[in-house]
Amino acid sequence: AVVTAMRRHEGSAGVQEYACGVLMNLACGTNANQVAIARRGGIEAVVSAMLRHNESEDLQVTACSALFKLAANGDARVAIVNAGGIAAIVSAMQLHEGSAYLQELACSVLDDLTEGCSDDGNRIAVQSVLGPVELANLATGAAAA
């Protein structure tokens, strides 16, 4: 129902933000919910909301929070990358440079996306967007946080 509402009300930043918050809460520590959200198009809906409403800092924070919770699941990590999540996260960071909380949260998501990748596919995807120096800085910054 949440993903359907996101699709029906794509133009409403408020609906998108609220729905991202619902998905975040559903994904909290529950592997079965994380898998269900990914399979039902929730990740794509979150990324789409981020791209469509990139001017809304509140939506970006809520969407990154949802992706952070979803990234606890290995299959969801791959789905986030495949949905264009890395570019959406980096765009949010660039557009909202003054938001320390969003910067920290976005770095945490990017760090989680590269964690536990046996084939380094996600690490390569993140590096292709950020570049090797920024990826090294991200790893150092995340370790210091």
C-alpha cells in the first residue's frame, strides 16, 4: 500500500517524505520486512522520491534514513545500487551541503552499501560515482564517526 501511494502521489513531496518514513520504520531490524520492501519496489520508490524532490532536505533525510535501514540486508544493498541509489545519495549531499546531519547519514548509507561485498560490486559502483579519493575519505570519515 505504501509503495502504491508513492506511485500515485509522485508529485507530493509530503506524501513521499511520509511514505519514506513508513518504509524506514518497517525496515528497522527486520530482515523479512527489508526483503519484502525491496521485492515490492520500495527501494525504487524511495530513490525516485529523492530524485524528483531533491530540493526537500527533510525528504532527503527521511529517504536516506530508509535506505540506511534497508542497507542492513545484503540483497537490498544490491537493489539500492541497481536503482540508482548511489547517485541519488550523492546528489542529496551536493544539494544540501549545509546539512551536517544529512551529510553524516548519507556517508553512513554509502559506507553500508560497500560493506560485506564479496565481489566488490557495490564498492566499485560507489567509487565510480565518488572517485577513489572520496571513497577513501568516506571510509576514513565513517570510521572516525
